[in-house]
Amino acid sequence: MKPVTATLAVIALAVATVGLAQTTPPPPEPANQPSESSSGKADRQALMRDCMTQAQAANPSASKQDVKDQCIKQVNQQSSSQPTPHN
């Protein structure tokens, strides 16, 4: 009976660990926040792709996450310095 009890204890511990490891999804964005237009979003994605390509070519030993973090900062700076069109 001891092996069965030990097995059940290990299973219970594993289930508890998996339950604790699960993360809750982020809350939905509030509707009152302005959203980026689809063309603005496409522009940012294009800037991000270009930045990552250039940064990886210039720094092949840099980690992908470091390159991504740097490009996010750069794209955010570029998009915040550009005037927004008024329709």
C-alpha cells in the first residue's frame, strides 16, 4: 500500500504545482483607450521588422531578446516623435 500512497502523493503534488504555474490572462484593454489605426500598426510592424533585421546584421552575437527590446524602444521613440495626422 505504501507505493500506491506515495504515487498518489506525487500526483497530487504535480497537479498542485501545475495549478500554481498557470498564469491568468491579462485583463482586456479598456474601451476608452485610443487604439492604433490599422495603417499605424502596420507601419510600426514594418519599422520593427526593419530594425530587427538591421540590428541582427550589425550585431550577430546579440541575443534575439536584446535586439527585440532595443528595437521596441527605438520604434516607440520614432512613433512618439512623429506628428499624428488629424482627419
